[in-house]
Amino acid sequence: MSKRKRVLAVPDGFLMVLRQGDDVFQHLERLMTDTNIPIATIRGFGFAGSIRFGFFDFDRRDYEPREFSDMEVTGLTGSLAWKDGKPAVHAHATAAGRDFQAFGGHLLGLIVGRGSIEMTITVYHQRLERCYEEDIGANVLRL
């Protein structure tokens, strides 16, 4: 892992630049823990060496996963909250391949490819938790 700086504090949160081989979820979770982020929104784009999407099947209450490699992440958006005292990243993204065909969905995993992933993390002051809601069958951000 490179020793290059990956996070810069700015007035409303952080800027994060991850490089080849970095696990996006791992870095976001570490940032949440290290800086005690109460809740935040994220936006980003860049290059994915490996990206895994999921489509939620409410009957099975689980994701149908699909993995892609060497994709341009054209848009990533989501929230950082907490669940059972641990960081909970909830993100969706769209990514396109060399043929310009795009895929998207719930983001289950993202490893940076050649180049980088750039993210803006906007922090808010009230700590929020995700809680399982039986009637929906999924974790929902509790306001």
C-alpha cells in the first residue's frame, strides 16, 4: 500500500483519493472510525479494477450479486451511518466498460483499478443508525 496521503479534511468533511488496489469500503469504514463521523453523504467517480453490484431481492432478503472488472465509475453516491455500533456504508453506483455499456445498482464492493477513485464526503452532526425494519425486510436509516 502506498504511503501517499488519501484523505484531506475540508470545512464540511473530507476529500478522499484512493489508488490502485485500495478497497473503497475499507477506507471509508476506517475514516468513520478514526474521525468518529456521525453521518455523512458520499459522492465519487474514478476507475474500478473490480466492482460488485447487487440487486436486492425482497423475497429472499438478500442481494443478487454481479461482478465486473476494468470499469469507469461514472457516478457513486451514498451515505455513511452506523449499525450496531459499526460503520455502515450504503452506496449505489453506475459504471461503464470499454464498450460504453453501463451497469449499476447497490454497491457491494469496489477495488480501485489503474488511476484513482475520488470522493467527496460531506459530514453532518447528528449521529444516525441503520436499523432493520421487518415490514420492509431491509436496513433503513433511522431519522
